[in-house]
Amino acid sequence: MLSLPNQGTVSTPFNPIDWKLSARNPVTPQTIVDVKDHFDLATLRVVVAAADSGSISAAGDHLELATAAASARVTALEKSLGFRIFERSPRGVHLTPNGTVLVERARRIIADADRLYQDMYEYRQGLEGHVHVLANSSSLLQVLPGVLKDFARQSPRIQVEVEERGSSETQRALLEGRADVGVVDAPIRVRGIELEDFFSDDIVIVVHLDHPLARHDAVYLGSVLDEEFIALIESTALSARLAMSASALNKSLRIRMRMHGFDAITRMVAAGLGVGMLPLQAIRPQLSTLPIKAIGLRDAWATRVHRIATRRNVPVSPAAQTFIAALRAERRRRRNNGGD
């Protein structure tokens, strides 16, 4: 039963085809339900195809739908809307004024729906989306710029948000769900983190050209621990390696200064304020412009492996999978070229 304003309860059956919207016949929740029962994309596609072809049977053929089924969809929608979409004749159908408005809106709705489907398909395939990446300084200086450049060209609809973070902080963020992918130097493995090799680099001692150690090409860390170090801040993996190695040798570190970045350390070393321990590949520009020298370390741990980090047993998004695939491709490229 339909309740109309100021008229009480109408006990006669509701016939939408005869009922016109007006101030006396406003839209009610029941009329909305009646329309929604027949307002679907498949029916809108039939209506638009019929409008384009001038024939409901042709619309059914185009949509691989029986003529009777296509006609039933249009009729049901007309009844639920309360007006005719088409005027029918032996020569076909043509739009009524109300039908013209409906088809204009239906075209936009169908186009939006098709775009939505395409977007979701691309998201499922890893062609679109957002990836939050946390990476250590070495990877940002040595490897990731090239990877990100190629990735932006090959997957322009995936937004990659990159932040520089220490390896321990990156692993915590992954466990807490605050990042999708990490690139870490992990001297200490964290439970719940999945790691796979990415690239390697070589840790060296950096000294001023006038320093007595500069006459050596390679040394063991133990022979350097009496020097004053210009070190990275304590939260970094490289500082952890330095501290653990000194502890293993039962020696104390002499830290004169702590810096946030590699460049600052090289400049302090160039000023003769101490020695540093840094990745060779990351400081090649400074080696060519500053009065400093890189001395190789003979210790086994001096060649370190940076790893791709994700949360164990937690599936990553398709977009993140696509980005990880790009990191793996870079790993293969470097190995095939005789690198790390």
C-alpha cells in the first residue's frame, strides 16, 4: 500500500505507469525500492543499445540477449519509473523526452562502471595502486633511483611512496603494517620478517689522504679501532655492525661524532677530524672530489647483502607484488652484468 500526503492510506494497488511524480505524489522510500529493483547496469545497457539501434530486438542481438528478455527488462524499468522510455511502432522504437534524459545519464553511468571495472582489473593485476616503500640510505644512493625511474615509466599508474629509514625501523614498520616493502641491511634478523637477497656492497674505512693508514689498501677492523670514528647515528644497521664487530674483538669504540648521512661523514674525515666506516659504492662521488681514501676491510662481514623485506605470511597487494618484481629484475640484471 502507498501512503500519500494528506490523503490517508490508499488501498488500491500501486500502478507506477499511471502514477506521476508531483508535489502531491513525492518520491517515497517505497518508490525508490520499486525503481532499484529494476535499475541495474544490464538493463541500462539494453536501453542505451535500443536507443542507438532504434530496435529492442537489435539491442538484444548486440548484447547476446533474447528479444523477449530484452523487452521484459525495458518494460519492467518503465513500470518502476512511472513513465515510458520508448515510443513503440512497427518500425522500431524512439526515445520519449524522459527517455532521452535517462539515456544521457545511463551513458555516463555505464562509462563510469566500465572504468571502475578496468581500474579494479588493473589493480588486481598489479597495474594500478599505491606502494609504501621504506629503504636504507645505501639502497637509495646506489640502486633505487634507477629502479624507480624505470618503474615509473613501465607502471605509471602505480604510485610509489619512498621514505628513507634505518633498517631496524623499517622492519618494525613492516610488522605494524605501516609499510608494504622494505630494503634493509639486517645484521640481526627480526621474527615475522621475510627477507630475500637484493644487492651487495663493500664496507670500507675512510681516512684523510694524510692519515698514516692511507698507505694501506686493506686492513682488518681490529687494527683501526684505536682511531676516533665519525660514525652514523646509532639506529642505523651500519652503526650496529661497527659496534658488534668491536664487541666481538673485546674492544671499545671511540666515537667522536655521529652524523645522519654518508656525505657529512666524508666531509668530517676530509677535515681530519677522524675516520669513518662507510659503503664504498655509496661514496664514490666523494672519493673523487675530497682529500680522502677508501681502505678495504679484510673482515668477512665487510661485504654485506641488502635484502628485500616484507611481512611474513601476509600477502602484499598486487601493486606491491609488481614493485617487488621490479626489484628482482634489477637483482637479475646486476648479476648478469657481473655485479652483485
